[in-house]
Amino acid sequence: MDAEGYAIVVSLVFVLALLIVLVVRSAAQYARAKDRNQIIWGSGLGLAAAAMAVEAIVYWGVAPGPYLPAYVFLSAAIVGVLSLGATRVLHRPRLEAGYRAYIFGTTGLVAVLCAITPMPSSMVTAGVITGNPPLSLLVASTLVTGPATVLLLSASYVSLRRKWNWHTLLMIAGALILGGGGILYIATFPVALYYAEFVGVLLLFLGLVSLPTHTSVPIHVPAAA
């Protein structure tokens, strides 16, 4: 294995470890605070961990046939699920309900097409998934990742207008980079998804773990005599 191969293995293992930490943390926070957002973020990160596991399995030389449909589905579902957490920022319950139904419907369509559409073995080159799936899956995946990325951008704009918060900014940036990687994967630049996963998950890790939020406590100063 050459230097590039070792770099890919290290990045896959590193990102997978970060994802597992974030999923466990989201579950712990939900158990403590019953915050539904933690379930949404944790589910999206869990899908990302599954995609990373598929990448590692394929890279180690296991026959990719059974894993390629799962990878194509996960690549779209990650962005869609993560965008569900951003709808809470907009404070529009009807939009949130309608968008949730849309994401579930389009993600379900991708799942069905992945189950019935044969995947070409040419999608894998030297253990790296660099090829595009059939056109029907590209179109269906775009129905998920396109609106999801637009919603993430809109939610980030609204959130930053209300309050400049590096904690929120890093989380949104990580989700946006993951979404951008999914779009580049569809736009015949699939290797970008590997880099997007690495950078996006690292930003999510910093936003969720390394930058805790602080609440300010008012200080009462005695009046001067």
C-alpha cells in the first residue's frame, strides 16, 4: 500500500471514530434533555458512520457488489436527515411538517431504486468509490440533496441574523460541506465526497463537542450609598 492508500485508511478510521463519538453523545444528550434535535443530528451522523464503514469495507478489497446500493442511498440520506434539524431554526411548523414528508418520500424513492437498480462494478477504482450510479439514481438523489442544501443555507442565514454563534456556525458549516460533497458526487466529481465527509464531520465535531454553549448569569451590583 502506498502513501496515498495509508492516508485514505487513516482518514476513514479517524472520521468513523469521530462519528461514533458524536452519535453516542447525541444519544446521551437526548436521554438527558429529551431534545428532538439530538435525535435528528444523531440519526444523520449515524448514517454518515454507516457510509464510512461501507467505504472502509470496499477499500479493504471486499466485493463491492452488495455495498454499492447502500452507499448510494446513504450518500443522499445523510444530507436529507441532517437538513431536518435545520428546519427548527425557521420556526415554521407547517414548513417543517411538509419538508419532513418530502424528505421521507424522496429518500424512500432513492431506497427503492437502490434496491432494484444494478450497480456497475466500474464505480470502484482501486478500492475507492469514484464512479457514478445509473442516471435514475442520480436524478432521485438530487431530489434529496438539492432542496436539503438550499434549506441548510436558508437556515444558516436566518440563524446568523438572529445571533452570531460560532457553535451554531460550525455545526451548520459541517452539514453544508457534507451536502456539498453529495452534490459534487452527483455532478461527476465523486471523490469530493470523501474529502467533504472528512472536513464536514470534523466541523460538526468541533461544533457539537469542542465549543460548548455558555449561559450568561446576570451580576447584581449593590447600589452606591
